[in-house]
Amino acid sequence: MKHNPIYYTDQHFAFADSVRKFVQKELMPHINEWEEAETFPKELYQKAAEIGLLGIGFDERYGGIPETDAFHVLLSSIELAKTGSGGLCASLLSHSIGAPPINHFASDEIKETVLTQILAGEKISALAITEPSGGSDVAALKTKALRDGDDYIVSGEKTFITSGIRADYYTVAVRTDVDAKGPNGISMLLIDAHSKGISKSKLDKMGWWASDTAHLHFDQVRVPAHHLLGAENMGFLVIMNNFNMERFFLAASSFGFALTCYEEALEWARERKTFGKRLLDHQVVRHKLVDMATRLTTTLALLEDTAYRLGKPEMQGNELIAQICMLKNVATQTMQFCADAAVQTLGGMGFMRGTKSERIYRDVKVNMIGGGAEEIMKDLASRQLGY
Ligand SMILES: Cc1cc2nc3c(=O)[nH]c(=O)nc-3n(C[C@H](O)[C@H](O)[C@H](O)COP(=O)(O)OP(=O)(O)OC[C@H]3O[C@@H](n4cnc5c(N)ncnc54)[C@H](O)[C@@H]3O)c2cc1C
């Protein structure tokens, strides 16, 4: 799948090259072991920070990499997807959803300590929106933060939180006005994950094994009021804005994993022989690969168009939000199609642990559900398009 050169600079490709080397040297030799162990070493955050992977899109005063854009997200997602480990990517980059509200709304003093540590890979950041009573209907969230002098007292539960056990900082959606209904009365708070009153438990999953996913319980947790991110009771807007880049990232990763499946299947089809000829010499198998390539080509074109629009202030707005929703659905369907086709092409080997396609097949559904399920994407797109 060829990138459209009109969108890229030499700096984009140089960045992709350094991520490729990082993946080859630091990740590929260990990834199967980490997946089986359901974790990876914490030092990896610092190594990722050293090549600029954690700084994409963040303020350079706190360790962000200047002039990075959605194309950096796209290219690095493709390189990271070569590991075939969605769990590793999700946890290693959990700050990409947890830290933007800190970048945009925290005081300079907080940014100097908290954001600098996160972008240096010294501390881990997680985003906590979803609650046990439901993740799709964000406006119905129940976790309360009641003002008490210079603090908020936070009580409630969050679930399915990526990096939930290991995080040092949670960016948490709370209800600061308990009488307000729906999206009104919601705020975002930065919470020190080591605060008194927080308990955490690990969740076991179908896929994303290398990722730490947790259930969090907040029992009367005292949080300084100046940890409010954005205006009080206006947090719903912060959450919705944050979702746009999360969904773009999920779409870019989904494309990367689909491409990894395609490459594994193509290589297998070139080597494997049945009925006296290579799999690739059977027309049905060739068609399957072309079907994968077709979906990959169209998904990449939509990803590049969306990345371009994300970088243009005059193109922001409802239509772009709708496009991101559609992109997430297109990209995750491409991942689902390619994972299925790759496992089928690999035959019994595709069912064996250790092939990338097997792992990616198990990871498909989290991309289709996480960050907004397919149905929610369609609903949001329809509203943005004024239906
Ligand atoms: C591995 C993993 C990691 C995650 N990481 C995080 C994280 O770091 N932070 C975080 O906050 N959340 C995280 N999530 C949560 C994720 O964003 C939610 O699972 C997702 O938003 C769906 O919410 P839910 O699971 O509560 O499903 P529900 O809201 O209960 O919905 C269940 C299903 O019902 C359907 N549905 C729901 N509403 C509608 C509707 N209006 N119309 C039609 N169909 C509908 C959809 O098919 C949906 O999948 C993670 C989830 C997983 C699985």
C-alpha cells in the first residue's frame, strides 16, 4: 500500500524510520513473551520517549515534539502495528488519550511537573471515562466530585481502563453538579493514581493481553480543586474533543493491524503449497488477497484525507467529526476483514499462538467497540450531518 506523497515531508518519513528501528530493536524480539506474560517492562515508556514517540502533538515546552501532526500518528501506528500487539500499543500510548486534556487545560505549574514526567516516559497516564453502568452513554456517568473547601471529594467507579493498574495519573470524567442532567454538570479532573481511597483490580480479556486493563474504585478520594481540567461543568466538551484524536488513532492502528495481517498472509501464500502449487497460484486465494488490498487501499486514502483535514483550522467542524466516525468504522471493518482472511489463508497455522494474525483476530472487537462502538459512531455521524 503506497502512501500518497503529496501529504508527507521528509521529516514524516524520517520519523517513521526511527519508529521502525525502535520496533525492530526494542519490541519484536520480546513481543510474544510480553503478550503471554500479559505485561511489558515499564522502562519501555522511557525508551519510547527517547525517540519522540510519546511527544506527538504535545506542547514542546513540556517535552512534546514540535510540528508533529496526524500523519506522524498514522505513520507511527503503522510501524507499531507490525508487532501485531494491540495491547502493547494501547498501554504504551495510553497517554495519547489521557494527557491531551492536561496539555490543553492544566495550569503551567501542573504541566511542568505532571506533563513533563509523562512525556519523558517517567510517569504513566490513563483516561477514565467508562463506568460499569455504561460507556456508550457518556452523559449518564455517575462518578461524583463534590466540592469541599479547596478540594473535590471523588466517589464512584470506572471500568475497562487502559493502564489502569500502572498509571500514575488518571484523567477522570466526573459529575460536579449532581442535580444537572445529561452532558451538563460533567467535569474533568486530574487525579493522582496513588491517592488514598483508590482501589484497582486487573481485568482479564479476550485480546490486548500485553495491555493493563483495570476496574477502578474511588472511595472519598480527595483531589485538589486546581486539578480541574477546563471549566467546571463543561467537561463534556473536553471529552468529545478528546475522542476525535482517540478515534483517529484507533483507525490508524486498525489499518496498521490489517496491513500486518495482509503481509503475513501474502508471505504465507507465496511459500505454502497445496495440490502441487503455491497457495498464491490458486485464483481464489489471489482474490482474497486482492480483496484485502482493496480495503486497505481505500482505508489508507480516507486516513490520509482525514489527517490532512485535521491539520487545517478552516476544515474543523461537524463534517470532519462525522468523517472521523465513518473512518473509525471503515478502518475497523478493514481490520476485521483482513484478520479473518489472513487466518483463513494461514489455515491451521493461523489458529496457532505466535502468528500475528491469530493475535490480531482476537484484538478486532476492542477496536470496533473501544472509543465508541460502531453504532455510536453512526449515530454521532448522523447528528453531525444534520439528519
Ligand atoms: C480493552 C478495553 C480498553 C478500554 N480502555 C478504556 C479506557 O482507557 N478508558 C475508558 O474510559 N474506557 C475504555 N474502554 C471502554 C470503551 O470505550 C467502552 O467499552 C465502549 O465505549 C462501549 O461502552 P460499554 O462497553 O459500556 O458498552 P455499552 O455502552 O453497554 O454498549 C454495549 C453495546 O450496545 C450497543 N449500543 C450501545 N448503545 C447503543 C445505541 N444507542 N444504539 C445502538 N446500539 C448501541 C453497542 O453495540 C455497544 O457495543 C475500554 C474498553 C475495552 C474493552
